[in-house]
Amino acid sequence: MSLRPLSHRSAVVVAAVLTSALLASCSSSEPAPSPSTSAATPSASASPSLSAPSSTPAPTATEEAPPTSATTPAFDRTARSVDDPASLWVVSDKLRPLDPVDYTPGDLVTPDVVSQNPPTLRAEAADAVVAMFAAGEAEGAGRFQVQSAYRSYATQVSVYDGWVQQLGQAQADAQSARPGFSEHQTGLALDISPIPLSCALQACFGDTPQGRWLAAEAWRFGFLLRYPADKVAVTGFTFEPWHFRYVGVDLSTEMHETGVTTLEEFFDLPAAPDYAG
């Protein structure tokens, strides 16, 4: 059987059929993109501000904020007066007389401690010295006694005049306060000696077990070694390892932690090596 060539019209029809079949085959092997996918996918050059929002919920303010740590408030140096003689922080030195000069504390008591003569101190200081002596003995420092504590204005007149007669005024001023300038008159200061009595009111007290313990530990009970050996030019008085001043535990702790050893330096007051007149 012989085949006749296709007419021009027939050839066109056959080509169209083949083309349709080919397109159908391609459509079935490559799935068309989803309209929603193509609409949501930004182009590579799209601005970030035009990007679709993330489906992940934004963190709350609590989640974003870093945890905060508790901070210790700064020590308030103005919490108590350094001028009022009734204040635990009163600063009395050769440039700062008590006001009034004949001030007398209103809450003097006698602490239950060994002493040469029954001493009196302000109530808070009295309780603190009893606790301090008990702790020192319990911690192996030995026993303590009070050599001197509160002295009135009139008593200080007698004490100072006695030193002047014995040593002359210049030397008396180096180791004894004039009346009206004495810490003893505040009821917050005391002189301490060891038991058995030795090195009483002498520099060698600092080398006794009691003196060494007090120098290291008195701050725990609110006391300050008031006249350190290296601060004579600040305090105006020679080294007195036996003289301790009650300032309260908050202040004594702050001074211990900051390493400041005199009230003048801690409160930014002028050094007081000499009396004004």
C-alpha cells in the first residue's frame, strides 16, 4: 500500500496536535506554583521593612529585660550630725569644741564591767562595751577593764590642769584634751587596760593580746581606735591604743571596709593638729 504525501492543511493540523500533546506532558510533570506561596515570598531585593511578619510571637517586655541584681545603697554620711554633741557621730577635736562646751549626756549608765572606778557611758555604748569585752575574752584575747570613761567638763578641767602642771602645756595638749574639747565628755569614749593591769594608758598596750585584739576587732561592736599612730597630724593627739570611741556599728563597719581610720578624714573635715588659739 503506497502512502500519499499530506496536504498543506493536513500538515498544519498534525503539527497543532503534536504541540498540544507536548504542552500537556510538561504540565503534568512540573506542578504549578501555589498562588499563595508566590505572593508571600519576597524577592531577593525586597526591603526588609516590606517583609511579611514572622509567625513567631514577639518576646514580652519581661522576657527582653535582663535580670537586675540587688545593689547596696551608698552609705549616707549625712544620716547623723557631726556637730550635735548628742549625736553618735559627733566629731570633737582641737578645732571642734562641743557646743555647749559644758554638755552633759542625758542617758548615762554604768556598764557591768571591771573597772578601777565605776565608769559611766551613754546607754548604747555601755551595752556595746559589755558585748565587746565578752567576745574578746571568748576569742582568747584575755580579760579587759575600763580605766576611764565619761568625764564631765569640771572633771576634764582637773585632768587637763594636772597634765599641764606635770608636763607643760605643749606636751599636755599632745595627750590630753582641753575642757570642752574632750571626747570623754560625750559619754562615748573610754580608756581600756588589760587584766592583770599592765601598760595602762601607755603605747605598749597596743602590743598586749587585748590591745591587738581591740585594734583588729573593735569595729565589729561599733568602736573606733580614735587616735592611730600614723594620724597624729590629723587628730592632734599622740598614739593612744587604749582610747576607743563608740560611733555605732554602721559607721564603724563602713570605715573598716573603706580603710578610713579617722573621723576627720571620713567626714572631709579639716585636720586638727593644733588648737585655733
